[in-house]
Amino acid sequence: MVSLGIIANPASGKDIRRLVAHSITFNNQEKVNIVQRAILGMEKVGIKKIMYMPDYYGIVPRALDGLPNSYHLHVQLVEANMEMTGTQEDSTQAAEIMNQSGAGCIFTLGGDGTNRMVAKGCGEVPLLPISTGTNNVFPQMLEGTTAGIAAGIVARGLIKKDAAVKKMKKIEVLKDGQLVDMALVDAVVLKDVFIGSRAIWDEERIQQVVVTRGDPISIGISAIAGNLQLVEINDKYGMAINIGPGKTTVMVPIAPGLIKQIPIKDYQLINPGEEIKVAQGPCVIALDGEREIEVGENDNYSLKISLNGPRVIDTRLALREAVAKGLFISEQLIKTS
């Protein structure tokens, strides 16, 4: 049985927003460094077998190869048996394989878009998402070492999962009442005919926004909601916003270093199951920052909040629970190995 899975997206942190805003570029060598530190943390808490998603850069194998022999790691790396496409679908396929292989946790490196694709395949396997994308709301900036320790503790079942694993919200995309896709943070309706460049960077194209969360500390579309009214991760509702001339404008950091005044026609809090009809096409629906769905003139799409999103590890809570159980005292770790 696989103890834990790693999905590291080599394409995250490199989209068009680096040209139109001031986003950082997260190079693949830094992802190698993060994975390397994470594996060291995982191995120290008893992880024996790790499955990883293959990628064109070889992030996970490079991480292991870069360690000196003096580390004497007792961990087996297994490549997920899958046919690489070089597209975002690789993340979904890898998550499905890890789920079927019995992984106790999936450790991800990427942005909101990467984690959306992982969430489509992971089932009930909890995620520990590390931020290496552009507009990161779902994953967090965490140190790889401690994140790896937390992932290993949860994957091995050394703490009660309910103490550190939380169910997230998601947005369901419906066509004629049937589920066709999902988003973790935001769904945005744009005045476009074709998908074109996937990343959203032109706020003048936005018509509608539905979010699961909104915080003024965030960057990106969900910050529109956050700068109107706080919508917390654990709140049992989301928000729907109509963009356009009205009585309100809100200042929003729409991308790193790119601050815009967004006109607000109206907005409302929405409960789980409450459907928000998508504007008449032609238009495009973007999910977690990337254009995904072309809506025709006669298409009938709607968006709704669901409380049945992926399960996510709270690293701080996981480590605190481990401390409370004395897991970092050497005698206790020996007993659980």
C-alpha cells in the first residue's frame, strides 16, 4: 500500500500574469527543493512508500537524487503508472491512481488550478496543498519540512484526522441541471466567445463571480468578495456578485501589483444548493483563475455552492495535535514506527 502521494505541477507559477502584472515566477528547481525537504520530513515520521506524479522535469526524482548518501533514507519512491499528457489532466489522473492505491494523504505543489484538478480525482484522500502558483487562495505558503512532517503524521494515522482535516466548500458547475465541472475558490463568467489565454487578467471582461470564500488578504478574483464582505473558509455559505455600473465600486488587488477599481452592480450571500444562473451566452466560465467552459447562446448553465469539497489538512493543527500526543518525543516515535 502507498503511504502518501506527491503531485508537483511543473507548469504552475508561469502563466501570462507574469507579463501583465508583477507575479513571482516559481521555477522548478525551487519545487525540487521544497519536495526534497518534504520527503525528509515524511521519512522522519515513518513514511515508507511514496507515489508521485511523473512530469517532464522530474521534480520528485531530482529531489531524491539531490540528497547526499549520508542521509540513508528508508523510503521507496514509486512512479504512478499513467500515460503523461502534459496537460492539467495529469494531476487528476495521478490523484485517482493515488486514491485507488490507498494513499493516506496527497501532498501537492501548485496553485488554485492545480489543486482543482487534484480535487477532481482524490476522493476522500486529504490534501496538503503547498502554494507554488499565481493567485493562491486554496494552497498556502508553507515550509516544506514541517508540511512534510504534518502530511506524514496524517497519512500514517498517528493523529485523529478529525482533529486536523477539514472538509472544504466547492462550486458546482451545472449544465441543464447536470454536474459538468467544479471550482474550489471562484467561478467567473467573462464576456468572451472563446477560451483563448486561460488565465484571467483583464477585469473589464468580468460579468459574474461566485466564490466559496473571500478575504481581503487574498490576491485575485476572490478578493472582490473579500473587500465587500468577509466570507470565511468555514462559513456555510458563499457569495455571488454581478459586476457592472452600480452604486458601489471596490478596490481590489486583482493580480500581484495590479490594483483595480471594480464596479459592483449587486452582490448576495448564497446558501448551499442555491443556484445562480449564468448570463446568456456567448460567454466563458473561468474556474479557479483559468478559462475552461465556452457557453453558447442557447446553453443553460448555473453555479451553486456545495459543502462536499475535498478534505484538506491544517498543518498547524496537525502539528499541535502531534505535540499534544507526545509524538515528537523519540520514544513515542519509535513505538509508532
